[in-house]
Amino acid sequence: MVMSERGAPIVEARGLSRAFRDFWMRTRALAVDKIDLDIRGGEVFGLLGPNGSGKSTTIKMILGLLKPTAGRLSVLGRPPSDVAVKRHIGFLPEESYLYRYLTPIETLDYYGRLFGIGRAIRRRRSEQLLEMVGLAGVAHRPVGEFSKGMMRRIGLAQALVNDPDFLILDEPTSGLDPIGTRQVKDLIVDLRARGKTILLSSHLLGDVQDVCDRMVMLYGGRIRASGTVDELLQDTESTIIRTGRIDQGTIQRIEEVLRSSGQIIEQVDSPRQPLEGLFMDIVEKARLERVQTSGATTGGETAEFLQAEPAQGADLVEQLAAAEDGPQAAKVVMQDDVPKDDGSGTVLESLMKDSVPTPIPARKREAIKPTADSDVDDSVIDKLMGKKPGGESDDSA
């Protein structure tokens, strides 16, 4: 598949809908309701909306993890379920589920092997990516020791290991410090300049405003507004008259003194309102129109059980012990492992049943010490991939 030309359609959706149904096939929630969407090659496209507005469901349909209930959808000119499309997509989910006992260099090597990338290229890309996201100094520490911001950095590197044509970023700056946030935004701008297409979903509206070319705003599963950043943020209720610097006395007699002081109007245009203001106005209008949404609404008082006194002593120990029975981080699911969606909305439930990672070999994991030949413990990754040690040729390029 050849990389799409700038401006060519990357994602096309017409009448796209997704309903979640109960056991009796009754619609519990209409997460996405007949949306039309076009994402063009070489642009940064923003997908905005409050919690439960349909953003994640739309992304999962684009990735082929959910099957549309109605409408049609194509990604790079093919159905999202086409395995050939996956090789050209990079995805950073909202939560990074990584193997805690792998180091960053091993993590990137593992995902590179899933994409069939040769050993030499994997090593070179891994080193460059870790340097790019600022993790080169901790390349041999287990990722389970990382903070959330560091996990986001390694997750971003993982999303780029296959050099994707189409990059999907779900809350990429969540947990990052201001420096990391600036770096991510600079990276997005740089990738766009290099012809990459990026779908950005974020609740940090300032980030979206800084980097996006076009955007849509969802509420209740429907598109409430769409257009370029300039089109959406233009304030049509006021006008700015721009002049050279003038003193306070001139300001008080603006109409008469402008002519006598030799000032001219340099620019007249419509000022832009903050993206956050537009976002809240759209949501508020939708609420006033009583638009139905299956997501979060305006918050109320603190839940009663949260107002109770915290547990003490033995009660707290019992609660912590019970919490340890929950599922651990999800494993990487190969394409052949993804169950077929019959439209009943059970794909994710099926994946969650198998979400416990493959056990790490029963030996104490210590910091990986680089050798002259490799920084990666191939035996561990071989076990994760279900292969016998030494299953990959050393001369793979």
C-alpha cells in the first residue's frame, strides 16, 4: 500500500452509527448516530467532545475493533477490518497497557517484531524513539517503575515504531509535564510537515487549538460543529480595529484624534474566541435542547459513600486484599486473536476476558545489562510471542 497523497481521503465515514444492545438486542445506548466524517491526508484532525460523546467508539470503529451498526466506513481506501491496513496505522490509546517487566528498549523491540520489522531496523528505531521522547537514560529500567508521564512517553514511542502513515492519538498529553506537552505538540506539527495524517482526541482544548487544522465536536453521538480552527473560533459578534500604539488621551477621543494624530487602521477582522468557550457553548446549547447522551452530564453533589469516614485498620486491609483480585494490565492482542463482531457489542467484553498478560518466565527480573551484540533479552520476547528461543534469524534486516 502506498502512502496516501496530501489531501487524499484517509478516513471516509457516511451515516456511521454504532449502537450498544442488551441481551434482548434492545438498544441501550446509541454511542454514534449517523455521522459523516472525512479525514484528509497530511492534516491534523481534532475529535472533541465531553465524556461519552462517542469519541472512543468512533476511534474503535476506525481501528476495526468495533463493527458499525449502520453506515459505511473506509480507512486508507479499505474496510477497517482489513489486516493490511493495520501496518500503516499507529495508535496511542488513552491508557497504555504495557508489560511491566519489559524495559523500554525491549518494549519497542517487541512491538517492532509484531510488525515484522527486521532486527537492525528495530534496534535503530528504538534508540531514536527513546531519545526523542526523553527516555534514553532509562532505557534499561522496567516500565513498571515508570510514572504516568513516562508511561505516556513510551506509549507514544510504541505508536510510532512502525513509521505509520496514519497516527491516532487519544489523550497524548495526559499526565505529561509542560515540557513533555510542548514536545508532543511540536512532534505533531513536525509529523504533519512530513506528510503524516494525525487524528487527535483530547480534552485539553488548548493543545487541540495549537496543532489541529480541522476538527469536529461531538455531543450525544452527533456532530454539533465542524470546520477549520479559524472558522470555528471566529467571533462574529465583534470587530477589532488595529492601529499603531496610541496614548490614553487619544483613546478617549478615538474618532476625532485618529485623523489629527496621523494614525491609520492597519487591520480590521473578527477576533477569535477561546476554543474552551466555543466547546462549552456547544455543549450547553445541546443540553438546553435536551439532546440525549449516554455519557457524563453536569456533575452534582459528592456521592454519599464518598462522604463517609475512611476505613481503618483491619477493614482497610480487607478492602485492599479484595482489590488485588482485579484484572492486571491487558496483553497485546494479535489480529488473529480478535473475535469477530456479530454486532452485539461483545468484542471488548471478549477481549477483556483474555486481558491478563502472558506470565513472565519464573525468574527474578533484574535491570537488563546491555551487551556488545544486543540490548534486548530475546528469550523473554520470544516467550511473549509464543515462539521458541532463537526463532528469529540474527541476520534479519
